[in-house]
Amino acid sequence: METKPAQGAAQVRQGTQLWTVEEFAQWMRITTMAARCMLRRREIPADAVIKIGRRVRLRAELVQEWVLKGKVA
């Protein structure tokens, strides 16, 4: 039986690396609390953020692209 994603659900390509908030914070060299505050203030582009239930994941490729473009304060 084939399962279909919910209507409006984010489509994640096969092989896309997803980071936890902790992994994102470690990569950015900031505290986990600072990373969570960035999420709460919506400083991270919405297309890079995925919510899976109550959990948040970040698309590594899009986050890296955002940072390299110099969008970090």
C-alpha cells in the first residue's frame, strides 16, 4: 500500500540531509538556546525549516547556502 504525504506537507528530496537544532547549533558554533531563539524569531529562512510533529529539522543544504550568502547578522 502506497502512502501519500498530507496535503500541504513539505516535500523532502531523497538524500536531503536534515539537521536537528543541536546539529545546526554545533555547525554554526552557537549555543542550542541561541539556535532556538533564531528559530523563534524566524531569522532562519522558512524554506530551510521543517516541522515533524513538534520537532524541528533544518535542511542542511539550504542553511549552508543561506549562511554563505551572508544573511547572518
